[in-house]
Amino acid sequence: MATSKLKGAVCLIASGAKNLGGVCAHNIVERGGKVVLCDTEAESGEKIQEALGNENCLFVPADLTREKDVEKVIALTAQNFGRLDVTINCPTRARTFKILSEKELKKYADHNTAVEKEKSKNIENIFKENLTSTFNVCRLSAGLMAENKPDVNGQRGVIINKSHSLAFGSSLAPYTMSQSAIIGMTLPMARDLNDLGIRVNSIAIGFLDYQIHRTQNGKIEKPIFSLMTFPHKLGSSQTFFHLCEKIIDNPYVNGEVIKLDAGVNTILL
């Protein structure tokens, strides 16, 4: 069996203290890699660091929408592990709502500024916590990766961004737009970083088990399963990591958006 390319690799997992990020962290360390986690979820992040050991994992509390916080994460990565080989962005903000609902029409007609301000703030937060954080981490990660000595393929690093299949057709505008933006920057960023030997790819996930509240009668799951081509089941954080590992292993995959969603039809949402 071939040795994993994650052995000896230093990996930054942004928004990595729960779910996708936590599963990726455990798998990377199992394969001999080192992990830096950064997130606002301090309690969860510290538990993962304790479980994996300080020699294998560093947790840095950080608000990734703030450039200075990301700069601190990158500096501590260099200080503790001396390099950065892989960055995986796992933004977790997934709240959805309409830009304007019929119920809100009267409040807007009455010029209810409190309602307008709350809606604007919610939309701004969705973009900041998904798009701004992802871009901050990508840009500053690339700076540290660029210091690596190129491998036999001329590669210095790999960046993987998580998006969502809702970007391909959902009517849930604010969240869908933020996910479309992450997908939209994949190829331009790969081209921008090509002379540095840094690959950039995105994974558009579908509906994963940690996102859906299960019910005994399947009241929630069954309508979602009906949107899927096959298999008719929720995905898992483990399937996300497996695809990340394949992208890392294959030096020819670059500028791609790969759907991991069982062929879900998001146009119906």
C-alpha cells in the first residue's frame, strides 16, 4: 500500500473545531501529519488538540473574518511546525433565509428600520463567515506555502475550499450566493497561484449527516432523499475527508469544483 502524502505534511484546517474539520484533523494525524486548527469554537478546538496531542495538533482561537487573526494563525503555524503544505477551509455558517419574504412586506412598507438593519446584518454575516474568512485564509496560507521547496511536480502547496451544492440552483439567495462566490474564485485563484506551484480546488458538499436532525419517521430525511440521484442517504464527514485526501494525492487536479452530493437536485429547493 502506498504511503499517504499526508505523512509529515503540515495541514491548516480553518473553521476546523467541529464536524468536517474535526474528522479531517483526526484522519490527518492518523496518517502521520500535523494539524493546525483555527476557529471561534475554543472548547471544541482545545478538546481536539488534547485528544491528538500537542506534538501533532495546535488549536488557535481565531475569528477568520478578521485579517489580523488569520495572520496570527499563519505565524503560529510557522513557529510551531516550520511550514504549511495543505489548507482546508470548512466554513460552517449555513443559515438560510429569503432576501425578502411576503411576511416582511408590511414591515418594510412601514419603514421598520430595525427589521431592515437586522436582515442586512444577517446577510452580511453569511458573506463574512463563508466568503471573507475563506479568502483571508487562502491568501495568507499561500504566503507561507510559497516558502516551501517545490516537490518533483513543482508543487509547493494545496488549498481545498468547502462550498455547497446549493450554489448550483437553489433559491435560498444569501447563502447560495456566498457558496457560488467560493466556487467562482476557485479557478481564478488556481491560475493566480500557478507560478508558485499552489493548487486550488473546491468541494461542493450536499447534505451531510451532521447537518440534518434525524427523526424516527423520516419526516425530514425522506423529502431530501427524493432529491438525490443515488445513493439515497446522507453523506458523512468521512466522505468529505476521503475526497480531500484524493485531491491532495493527485497532483494533476487543479482549479476544479467537485460535487460530493449524490447527484442532488438543488433547483427544487
